[in-house]
Amino acid sequence: MESHQALLPSPSSSLPSILSSSEAFSKDPDGLLPRKELAVAAHAGETPFRSHPEASGGSPPSQKSENKREKKNIPRFAFQTRSVVDVLDDGYRWRKYGQKAVKNAKFPRSYFRCIHQGCIVKKQIQRLSTDEGLVVTTYEGVHNHPVEKSKESFENILSQMQIYPSFGLPHKDSSYQTVSLTIFSMLNYF
DNA sequence: CGTTTTTGACCCGCGC
DNA sequence: GCGCGGGTCAAAAACG
């Protein structure tokens, strides 16, 4: 396939907003992101995610067992943007290592790993079925090296983000700290 | 010809 | 214990 330039589609119409709390994540229509993270949504007015109870075929979020990632304390965060291309150019070099059809989702989810040796950062990309114009990008981990390509494109994205205080998440919660740190390091990445 | 993508198999946690 | 859903591996194909 050809390499598109990943540019921001409609700059003015999409005002990203961050939401957080575990709630926000377990409820999205496509069953996208696991619990306990931050999401950044490219929506203007509305509060993204975080609404009705179990949307999909059903697992009531049980607080009991945390998954691997949470135990390992690997920070994650996600944002969605309006884009015709799935993969945004964020300045890093990625290798795709998988693609999977997700249960109630119209579009497959793609898995990428950072090329740089020793860097364990991954990201997932999925287009929403509820709004085909929206692409959700989920990052896992923090790069321990500078960007390897141009960072203009991603700075464009970042400049549009608006960070909101977390909803229900207590500030003493460690995961909140981690998440904040991640966002911070993203905003100030090399 | 080296590198990346594709794609089904495999693996693993979790709920029933 | 088994099946399902989601994440990863790896061989082969595709790419430049």
C-alpha cells in the first residue's frame, strides 16, 4: 500500500477533549479500550464515551481482577481524531504485527510496535463503527528515545488537544498519576 | 535483496 | 474444563 501523509482532516471542527476514569473506557460501542486509562476524544461539544451501562454482549466490569497491564503498571492512553487515514504520522517508526477483527466492530483493529531497539511501545488503531470518520489510536508505554521522523504532524494533533481534569478518579490513585505523566511526556516529547 | 505487511495459527485470561 | 474474545507469532507474500 502507499504511504499517505497523515494530516489532520478538519482542524476547526474537531476539538479534542480528554476524558478519564475507568468508566469512560469500558463503555464504548466498539468495545475498544480496556479500563483504567485516559481517552482523548476529537469531539467538540459532547462528552465522549462514558454513558450507559454494558453496551456490548456483556461483561459487567468487575473490580476484582486487574489485568496484566495494570499489574505491570504500563501506562496507556488513547485519543480519537477525525481522519480519512487510519494511521497517523506521529513521528515514530512502527511495524505492524497484527490485525484482528473485533467482536462488535465493523472495522478491524491494527497492532503496531515501535521499531526502535529496546523500545517496547505499542499502539493500536481502530476506526469506530459508530462514526466511520473517527479513528481511535491507543498508545501503550512511553518511548525512551527521541522521535525519528518529523514531528510536525503530531504536534498538529497535540496542539488541538484539550486536557480536562479527571472525572471520578481520585488524585491519589496511582494510575491517574501514571496517565498524567504519559500525557505530559507526550506533550513534551523530544 | 532486505524490510514490512499479511494472515491464519497459537496462546492466554476470563466467564460460564 | 471448555469456549470465546482479544493479543501476538511467524511464515510467506508483497513491497521498494
